[in-house]
Amino acid sequence: MEQSSSKNELLKILGVGFGIAVTIGGTIGTGILRKPGPIAAQLGEPWLIMTLWVAVSIYAFLGTLCTIELGTSMPKAGAWYIYAQRAFGNYAGFVVGINSWLGTCSALGFGVYTMSEYLALLIPAFTGYEPYVAASILLILTCIHWIGLALASSFQNIMSVLKGIGLLIFVIVCYIYGDEVTGEQMVQTTSKIAETGSWIAPVIFSLQAIFYTYDGWHTAAYFSEEDRNPTKNLPKSMIGGVLLIIAIYLLCNLAILHVLPMDALSQSKLAAADAITLIFGEGSGKIVTLFLMISILGIVNAQLLFNPRVLYSMSRDGLFLRAGTLVNNGGTPAVAMLITSGVAVTLILLGKDACEKLSDIATFFFVLGYTSGFASLLALRKKEPTLPRPWKVPAYPFLPMLMLIVSIAFLIGAIIQDLPGSQFALLFMIISYPAFLLVRRLNQ
């Protein structure tokens, strides 16, 4: 039965199908199409490339098992924010929530800007007007979401199905029509590891790229409050979604390595497009460009779905604007949606460099969110042992402790390798406490 939005409540109309679609849509974007080239340039060895992809795949799957416990025991909108606030208090929740929201706003702006660049390749008249095209696309999506959750979720389902089918067709085409690279072509001697003799920096760089590509495996948890039966549906949505993503990512990487020589792959900015061009010739580029736009549209739609729900949940707890709790008749957090879109449009109009820099830093914030989730799971087991837990993570406490250690290790490595981005993150942490106090005062 649907809840009434007249009391600023979200609608309980979602199920397993949407959960899987939003997980796929919120994860698979341009990363799998753009990151294989830079990763190959760093590593230069197919076995090492696949090892890192498998490692992060395992991380995402085990992280999903941990998140299901949190999502089913606290089925509220907001995911990492909800768990951190419950486990560690309002300030921790505020920091995690704002980190999550700002990181996604920057990724949202960067995604739409990138989509406008691809659109300009298909329609040259748009060249030079990319920021305005990107802002227009985002405003159109905002209007679709304003109409209501039912329409926005249906749109997400369609985008995710098209995206999944498109990537599977890509894999099949590479294996049927592509010529397998020879043993000599698999070897590449100009990688960063070969140049420097050290594997640490190249591996950390590659892990950052793969983590960025995988971000979104937890997306279904943002919608547990709107699920008709989160206890039964959330485990199916999250496990089904992440397994499909893992299968697609590993198959795509194998297909790219099957077709592209390592030297060509390491120079590629868009590996999937280069693979198709190698098979069918230059004329096939527009097909890949069109698919890229669909892929980006799917992830942008998912981000625009879940990100306002973080602000909604924070507002409900008095950690953002009171007006942020407003939900329209279609089940959309109206004010939170407008603020999210407004910030993303502002970033777009500041230029691609601003969006790209913030999206790079967002990877750090995203992993910080995962880290807070694993820490929250451990803390809540001790703090609230009687909390109903319809799903319990297997191998407790070993599994969440392992995930917490791995996440912290990644954050330390990221800080060492990207000091400018780390300084930005540290600056945010410094100003977060005065911002927290200001918000609390405004809500008194």
C-alpha cells in the first residue's frame, strides 16, 4: 500500500526489478568504457589488469553483503548517512551525508557535461555550447523526476536494460568478429611499472580507477524506505545487481584484451570504441558514441534519483534545511531535488575542469562512505545488540573488519598518491564542524 506524500512521506512502490535496475544504472557509466586504457598504461600486463578487476569485484560483492544488513535493519532513505548517524551521532552523520551528496553532485555534473560532449560529436552545431546543452539535459531530467517516482523509476528500468544489452552485444561482437591478439601483442614494455620499476603507485592509480568504475554497487540501499518489502527485496536487488555488474565488467575487460594489442590499449582514451573501430572501421564510431550517451544517461538518472534522498533524510533529522523534507504528490523530495540540480548546474557552468577535478576527489569521498558503513555495522552490533536484523552478514565480525581495514588502507594510499585532492578533503573536514553548528542553529 502506498504511503501518502501529503505528510512528506516517500512512496512505497518499488520492488526487486527497480532495485537491480538502479544498481546497474547507478554503477555502469563511462568508467568501463574509458578506464581500461589508462589502467593498461599503468600496469601493462593482462594478468595484473584482470587481477585488480577481480579484487575490486570481490570487494564490491562482500561490501554488498555488509550493506544488506544495514539496509534491512534500518530501511530508511540515505544509506551511508543513516548508518553513520545511528552509529556515531549527528556530526558523523552530517559529515558522511554531505560528503556523499557533494561527491554525487560533482559526478552528476561531470557525467552530464561528458554526455553533452558526445552529443556535440553527433550534432556539430552543439560544439562550443556544451555547458548549456549539459545544463538543459539536467533540467529536462529534473522535470521528469519532478513528475514522480513512478515515471523516473520506469525510465531507469529502460536505461538499465538497454545498457546491459549493449555491453553484452559488445562482448559477443569482440569474440565473434574480432581477431585475437597474439602473445607478442599482449606484451607492453612502456608501462609505468616498467618505467619506474615500482608497482605501488601504478597499482594504487589503477585501483582508484576501478573503484570509481564500481561506485554505485550500494545504490539500491538508498531506496529501502520506498521498497514495498525491503526485508525480502533488498537482498535480492543488491546481490542480483552486483553479480550482474561483476559479470559485465569482467567480460568487457576480457573482450577488450582479446581484441586490442596492449600498446594500442595503453594509448586508448575510449577502449570500447577503439575495439569496435578496429573490427568494423571508422564508420562504427557513431554507434559507440550513441551507446555512450545512453550509458551516461542511465547513471545520471540514477544519481538524480538517489542523491536528493540524502538531503531529505538529513532534513528530517534536523541536519539540513527544514524545507528539505517536502515531498510532492509524485513521491519526489521536491526541495532536495531542486537544490541538488541547482548545485550540479552551477558546477557545469563553472566548466568541465571544475566538474572533473571534483569528480576525481569524489572517489575519495565515496570510499570514505563505504568505510563509514563498515564501521557503522561493527559499532551498531555492540551499541544496539537487540536491533532487529532480518539479514545478518556472514562471517561476522571477520568480514566487516576485513572490509574496514581494506577501505582504510585504500584511503591512506589515495592520500599519499594524491596530496592536492587530500588537502581539499582535509579542508572540507575542517569547515564541516562550523557548518554543522550553523545548520543545528538554523533548525532550533
